[in-house]
Amino acid sequence: MTQDAASAPPESLRLRRRQRIVFRAHIHEHATPWKQCAAEDLGETIILKRPDDWPIHDQGERGACVAHAAVACLEYFVYHESGTLTSFSEQFIHYNMRQWQRREGNDSDRTWLRTAREVLRSDGICLESECLYDPFLGKLGLDGAEPSEAARRSAGRYRFDATVIEHPGHCTTTAPAAYIAGALHESRAVAVSIPVQVLPLSFGVTNWTIQLGRYHGIVADPTGDCPDGHAVCILGYLQDRRAPGGGWFICRNSWGLEWSSESDYSCQPFAIRGLPGRGYGVLSVRYVNTHVSEIMTINKQI
């Protein structure tokens, strides 16, 4: 569901919702950071060419960031392969991830990119129009509406193979930032899960929802414990020696157009130049190298 300014709740209400939203990405307890890398190892700035009519979506009150990040990654893959934007259903993959986890004996309200990979392989994914996502928590709870039989039959036509790297699987061979930059240089979008810091005595404000992120799309590096998590799709890399770690990764968020709301016309001297616009932001190389939990790329349609 795209952001609709005409029907959106008042900003204060939306911000309160955002502060209490559950960031349902998988969080790993890192004994040590992943292997580090020098900024010059990442290559030059690269920004993937996006479809002109690719709307920013809003997950709303539901903790469905993993589904949105995985679908954005998939939509970019199909666009790059075919030259056509195909909109897939976040509701379909989110619902099936929840059922998949229950079959594994896990009734957690978190979801995982590794589960998204399994759903894309086994169940596939239907088109957005065949299973609509509702951003509001209703009587159906965290799962949302069950996909119809027609949607399930349609999903059989769209099954994909994906690679998911979980910490610490790659920590001795390459740094996460280098792996992501390599994928970008191969014209592949990358979905990531990454921990989120809830700021002390802030009543739910995080390093993603402070003013720097809310207005300018700059996600500050955590300075303490990260009990929650979020998932986004990375679509570019910007060299910047001033950035922590020497550069920024451009991410596509799923919080509608209210997040990073001034990034497309900001005159602030610290604003990041090169962002695609509202709904997009940046994560530092250091943040990704130190904290990223999962990395997903799409390989092929099967």
C-alpha cells in the first residue's frame, strides 16, 4: 500500500505509531564484529537505476519490514532482468513466513530473511493485486489475511532462488560492506536485517526515528544496546570519507514518505547528496560492518 497523503493520519499519530512499531528483523548476538574492510575496497560510488514509477510503500502498524525488504529486493531483480516493474505481494510472503516459522515450532512475532528465502523457493509469491497488504493491525492480528487459492496458484509461477548470509557465516572471508558493494556492482539489490537502538529514556525513539533520520534519512550509528531490528533494501553506495567507515549505503525504507521527508529538497549542509528522495536513507559502512545480521540477494527465477 503506497503512502497517500490525502488519507494519512495526522503526523503526530503516525510518529507515535512508528515509535511503538515492532522492528521484526532477526537479531543475532554478535560475539565479534564481522570482518572489517577499508573504504577503498568498496569501489566507486554506485546507485542502481530504479523504475521511475516505483512507489515507496508503508508497512504501517505491522512488523512486516522483512517482507517489504525482500519484496523490494525481488522487484528490483525482476526489473533489472526484464526492464518492467512488477509489483509483488508483501502480504503473501509475510503470511507464509509466519506459517513457515510455526511449522518449525517458532511462534515468535519476528520474521527472518532466511525464512523469506524458503518461502520464495517453495511457495513463490503472487502479484500485489492478488493479495493486498493492509498496513493496519486488525482482527486478523500479526499474520493478516490468508492468501486466496487463486493467489497461491499464481505464486507458483513466480518462484525464486535467493542467497541469505547469516552472521557469522561470512565473517572470516569477506566483510559485509564488501559483499554488499560487490552485489551492487553486479546490479543486484540487497536486502539486509540490521539491529536498531532504542535510545535511553526516549519512550521508544530509536536511532532511525530521531530527527536526523525522520527528516534527512541519515540513520545514526548505534551507541549502545540494540534490542530491536529492522530490514531494508540497499540500492546504492556513496563514497564519503566523512562517513563512519568511509561511505554510505543507500537504503529503501518501508515507512512511507514521512520518513526522510526532506531528503529530496534539503538545503542543510549535512544532508546526503545523491539520495533518490523521500523514503530513502543511508546507513554508514561502519554500521553495516559492525551490526548487520542477514544479507539476502536474488539469484534467479526457478
